[in-house]
Amino acid sequence: MKRLLFIFSIFCLPIAKGNSQETLTLERCLQWGIENNLSLQNRRNEIRKSQYGISENRAKLLPQINGFANFNDNLRPPVSVTDGSSYGVPYNVTHTLQYSANAGVQLQMPLYNQTVYTAVSIAKTMDEISRLSYGKAREDLIMQICKIYYLGQTTTEQISLIKANIARLEELRDITQAFYDNDMALDVDVKRVNINLENLQVQYDNAQAMLIQQLNMLKYILDYPEEKEIALVPANTETISQDSFNGLSEDLYELRMLQSQERLAEQQKKIINHGYIPSLSLSGSWMYSAYTDKGYHWFHSGPSNHWYDALSLGLSLRVPIFDGLDKRYKKRKALLDIENIKLTQEDTRKNLQTQYLNATSDLLNNQRNFKKQRDNYLLAEDVYEVTSDRYREGIASMTEVLQDEMRMSEAQNNYISAHYNYRITRLTLMKLSGQLDSLVK
């Protein structure tokens, strides 16, 4: 019975190991990355901070109530001297008591302050910019994940083709070795095959190492557990999709952020102008005060421990008259900021339009290249098969076979590279035309 369990565990171990590897689709990677990417979480926290900023500025419009309490020990009490003619003396000298205390509450509330109102509007614009920055970071993350995923798929396809080429050369080596054993081939022919076989093995090992690095980078971007093994869905390199793009989108985050920045600069200019407008606020206080010449008098009844209350309510009007031309120069700087943002908007729009035109041209060129490289790859594969068959029949030489094998490997690499370049260009056009979110849905 123990022997049966041991044998069962040996056969089940590779199965369990194989099942531990998870195959991730591109959509799954995008969803995982958006939910868990650390940089994107930082952007979400910035949105929360901007929302708190709105509440912080709104709080300035609410009443501000503060409590206070003071105790003072006049070690050398000051005196006040007043006119004493009404008392029959030249001067009336009043001595301050040594101890005094007061406690109460104070009220401050703006009734009209245009600067505070504009500050609330600025906080809302900052919140909008934070949201647009998050959207831009999310879009950049989608682009980054797609590029790494496409690169991993390309490397996987390259590994598959190299394995197939190694299998072909191993078969050719066995045939050449048989020919050599029967004095039908030279020793140099066997060495040539072995050299090419070793070169392919080096390419295979390099591609495997490259794929591991790409998958590790993908896990880092996704914040995926490092201990888990992942695999990618194989790419369909047989065909390419025919997409239609309707020009540069005006809803791109780069353009929307510049529009919000222009609005922010306009509001900052307004807040400078509002510095010339008077402001009105409400103030009030309610307090109790007590005075005595001996501290212990506060602990028994009498006039010295009596607390006197005071209540006041008033309006405060602030009218700016002259600030040394400070706001004048600030306004000029704000106007230059607005002009610079408008120039940046125009430059950015032209740059994005140029990128769109170039990407459209590259897409058409990559489509043509893909079709040509695919035809060349299939043709080179057919030529290699024919030459290999002729070699088996003793008609073709080993040199011809190895030359055709090298041409086929080169055609394979060009074919895979053309497919990757097409997908990257298509991804760029999806971003510029505002269709990138369709990859996540």
C-alpha cells in the first residue's frame, strides 16, 4: 500500500506543479494592474487629498470659534496715571492688582470675502487636475502593460520557432551522421550541422532568459505575487486585424489637463484682482475676567473672587488701499503664465497630430511589411524543405541546406518583428484616437 502511494505521489507531482502556473490574458493583466499597481494607488491618494482640499477651503467660510483662558501674575504691577483734577489732586495714580485671569470664547466669520470664494473654485480645479492626472497615469499603465505583454508573446513565439528549427537540425544531424558513417558525407559536414545546432541552442537559451525577465517585469508592473508562475496567451501571428481610426481625439488627457491648467491660471489671476475688493467679517467674544491682590482670595467669597462677564459683537471691514504694487506685478506674472499655457496647448496639439499622422503611416507600412515578411517566411520554409529533401536524396549539398536554414531563421525573425511592430503601432493609434479603454472592457 505504501508503495502504491509513493508511485501515485510521483506521478501527481508534475501535474500539481504544472497546475500552479496561471495563464494570464491581456484583459486580466490590465484589470489586475489597474487595481493593484502601486503608482496608480498613489494617484488615487492624490485625488483624495484634492477632495480634502476642497473641504478645507470651504471650511474658511464657516464660523471659527475658539476658546481661551489666561492667567497673569504681575510681579511688579504696572500703574496708570490719569488726570486727578476731579478728585482735587493733580494726578490720579491707579495701581494694577497683582493677579488677573480671564476665560471665554471668540467668534470669527467672513460675511463677504471674494478671495475665499475664488480659493474654493481653485480647489475644485485642482481636484479636476488630480483626476485627469490619474486618468493619464492609468492610460500610461495600460500602454506599458500592453507593450510588455506583446513583447512576451513575441519572445514566446520566437522560442517556439527556435525549438522547431532545433528539431529540424537534429534530424538533419542524424541523417548527416548516418551519411558520414557510410562514407557518403564528410566529417566537416557533421561539424557544420553541430555548429549551427549549438548556435540555435544559444539563441534558445537567450530567448528563455529574456522571457523570464519580461515576465518578472510584468509581475512588477501588475504588483503580482513574485512566487507565482505565470504564462501568456499565445499571439495569433497568422493574421492582423483591420481597424479604422477617425482622427486625433480631442478628449485626450494631455489636452484636457492643459485646459484645466489654463482655467487654473485664470482663477489665480482672479484671486489677485480680488485682493483689491474690500472684505467684511463678523467678530464677537464672550469672556469672564477676575482680579485680586492675593491669590488665596479666589478661594473664599468676597469682591476679590468675583468674575465679571463681557459680551461683544461687531463687524470688521477691510479695504485695501496700497500694497506697494505687489498685486500689480503678480498679475503680470499670471498673464505670462496664461500665455505660456496657451502656447503649450498649441504645441501639444500639433505634436499629437503629427504623432497620429506618423502612426497612421507606420500602420499601413507595417501591414504591408507583415504580409511580405509572412510570405517570405512561408517561402523560405518551403525552400528549406525542398533543399532538405534533396539533401536526403544526395542531390543537394550540406552548404545549400545550411544556407537555406539560415535564410529561413532570418525570415522567421523578420516575420515576428513585423507582427510586433504592427501591434505596437496599432496600440499607439488606439491611444491617440481615444480607443484605449476598449482593451479593458
